[in-house]
Amino acid sequence: MRKIFCSVVFLAFFSWGLTFAQENESLVIEVSLDQTSLSSLDSDVKNFTNAAYSQFIKGLTMVSQISVHTAETDNELRKIQKRSQIEAASGLGSEDAAYATDKGSRAKLALSFKVSPVGANYQFSCMISDIETRDTFTSATKKLPIAEVASDAVVDLFAYDVLFLLQKRKYIPQISLDVTNQLKHQEDSIENFQKYVDDYAKQREEAERALSELRSTKLSAEDQIAAENEERALQLKIEMAEKNRQIAEENLRRQQDELLVRAQRQKDLESYSKGQRDKFQKDIEAIEKARAAIRKEVVSNLSLKKRIELIEAAKVNLARLEQQLKDSIAENKEYYDAQMNEEIDRKNAEEWRKADLAGGVPTEAAKNIRKRQIDEIRSKYDALKQSVETDLKASAQPGLSSYREQISSNIADMEKTTYVFRSIDVTDDYLHLKVNEYNGNLSAWEVDSDFDLSSIPKVDTSAVILPQFKLSYVTMTKKSIPKENDKNYEKKYQEYQDTVDMADLYFRTSVPYIYSQIAIKVAYHSSSDTYIVTPVSFSIFRT
């Protein structure tokens, strides 16, 4: 009997894993770097290949439905699975049968990424296989001239080709316009951002319509669970579409502001000499190169957002496992209580023997014996319930301990890491810097910074108060401000005016002349279930 109930626990946990995957509608891809081809490359190209591999994965995961599973996560997950509740409870589990990703769903495809020298080019290619059937198909390949080995654009285009192939094969829905434009490195425009807004609004409308139809459909009890999973998936899709629409609207507003700034900048530039305009353009190109170099610096191997997502996912998994264990114990108790009550009812229904009666009424001795027999039945089933509960807890303990260790380890890693954000890292969009109009009374530009981590769940940044900053004319231009008693004051003042106007142009470029940087520490507070941010430093740098 105990073996049957252990199997019940296994089936419950296994079905939960399937449900969790359906809710997130995630395509899990196991991605690996072809080590054979890597070993034949020189050190510089090896470094590029590793960087291209990371860039490629980043491109794939721009599609929200895709979850990438790499060799690094694979080792950790297999370690967890060896101690999992499934194997411990069923005795039948295996690494292949229980294979999963950090999102709790099983990998569907395996992808091997490869960079190989072909004449004067390096060629990107990948092999994609179905995990179950092992059927393999090859994506389109891309070639990169050796002279352009540092280019990210080709990697992004290759990632787009792979995504498009997955879309054609119905593994993922249609790639959104903004993902397409980013991976193809197409210049953003007001028209594009308006398309993004319309695209996400349409996605939300379609999801809301599907949700409405689902809720109006009469379902049998058997179909109800699947419908609830689909409803949660649609609600998540609605939330994501709305969030992306709001981001697109904000980008549209910024793009409109940028156009106004560009128009004013061009108007201002027309009043300067050709030499001044050429110098301005040359400086901006230098700033752009500097920005590209800064953004390539690696601050942390795992972003704060990803770290918190891992902690929260493990907490959800732990809570579900605990609830499954609690439910299984309750079901076992209910089953044995029913068996016990049936046996007690049968014992109470037994006819009294003649020796048990006196005048047709049971004697006290007979009643005491019957009571002891019923107590023995209760004790027998109490022992069975306790034994099964002990077995269930013992089988569940490895999985529970694994998630608790995972949570504790991730929190410890998070708390000892200093996270750095820069306003120049536009892809993160957490720290912003704005240079306001020149203030003649202060002889400076007032600079505002805004730090917003609201897109990361449960983060509390109330302790972060960014200082206001003034960039003085002298600091910016390395020139002194003319005084009224100076010789040739009016001429010097006109030069001062021209210099302010020219300097102001540098703040209205599409690339930042200066950027802000904040370093923070993050601590998890279990009492409030929040991640408290404490600032370590805040600086402003010239690009």
C-alpha cells in the first residue's frame, strides 16, 4: 500500500511540472558551443567565439517565449534532479526522464553553435535537433570577414535567422517588430516605434479576446484544469503585451524628443563655420567609439534581474513542493481514515456472542473487549499513517533541501556582489541621465539622474536618493568666464556665448558626452519578502 501512495506523490509532482511549463508557454533550448571547432582557432578568435556565443544566446532570448539552457546550468540542474522529489518518491526517475530547465520545463530542442574559418571568412552555423526524435536540421549560415571579427551585427543577424527558422517551424509565434529591428540593427524611427505600439496593442487585444472566449466556454470537469492553465498563460501574455506597449510608447516619446533636439542642433550648427562643424562631427564619432567600449565591459556574470528571478523561481518551486507534500500527507490520512472507519464499522456491526450477553444486553466485560479491539484498529491505522507520512517526508526532503540550498546560495551570491549600472547601458534602461539647459546665473548645466528598478520584482530602492549635479562651464570647456572689468570684455563675452552654444550641442547628441554610474548592494529581507537596495557610490564620467 505504501508503494502505491509514493507513486501518487510522483505523479502529482510530475503533472505539476507539465502544468508549470504550459503556463509559461516556454520553448526550452539546450544550447552548447561546439568545442571541436573551437580548439582549432587561435586565441583571439577563441575569445571572439566565446563572446559571439554569449551574444547569440542574448539574441535568442529576446523572444520572451524562449528559455535557453546551457552546459553551466545543465550541470547544476542535473545535480538538483539527482536529489529530487520525483526520483526519491518513485524510485523510477532518471536524469533523462526528469530533465528540466530552471523554469521547470523540459528542453525541447538541442542547438550546437559553431564558428569555423572558411578562407578569408569566419562562418557561423548551428545544428538544431529535436530532443525526443533526434531529428536534425541546419540553420542558415552567416560569414564574417576576419577583418571585421569584432562585429556584433553579424551575430545578431544570425540569431535572427535562427529565430525566423523556429518561427517557420511553429516552435515560436511571430517575432515582434522591435526584436526584428534590434537584431537586424535597423535604425529606430518614429514610424517603427508607432508600429511597436500598434503591434503590442494588437497582441493584447487578441489575448483578451481569446481569454473572453475561454471564460464563456462551458467545460467538463476533466477540461477545467487545462482551461485554468490556459487562462493563466493568456493573462501573462496580456500583462507582457501591455508592459511592452508602454515601453514602446515611452520610446516613441523619446524618439520624438530626439527629433526635436536634432532639428535644433542642426539649426544651431548651421551658424558655425565648416571647421567647427567638422570638429563637432569628429568628436561625436570619438564619443560613440568610447561608448561602445564602455558598454562591452563586463561587470557581473549574472545580472541582478536574473539573480532575483532565479531566487523567486526557486521559492515558487519550494512552496509548490511543500504544498504537494502537505496535500499528499492529507490524502494519505484521508484514505487511511476511511479504511479505519470501515473496519471499525464492521467491528461494531458484529453480532454479540451468547457469552457476551446478559438478558440480551452486552456485559461490561464484553463491551470493554470490543472497545480494546476498536482501539487496536485505530492504533494500527495511526501507525500506518505515521509511517507513510515519515516516508513521504523522507522522500520529499532531498528536493526541498535542494531548493532551500539553491535559494540560500543565490541570496548569498547576490548579497556579496556589487552591482553596477550605467546610464550609457541603454539596453538595461535602469539608470538615466539628463543634462538640462545652461543656467547663466550658475554658470553651469544642471544634471539629473533617475534610477528605476521597478521592472525587477520585489526590489525596494527607497534608500537610493541620487544627488543633483552641476557641470560648470569651466569644467566642461576648460575656459574661464569673462568678467566685466576684463579688457575686450564684449568680445570675450561673445566668445563665451558661442562656446556655451557649442558645448550645449554635445549634450543634445544621440550619444552621451557624459554618463552616470551607480554601484549598489542588495540584501534580501525575509520579513518583508523584499530586496533592499543600498547605494555604494554614484559618479558621473565624461565619455
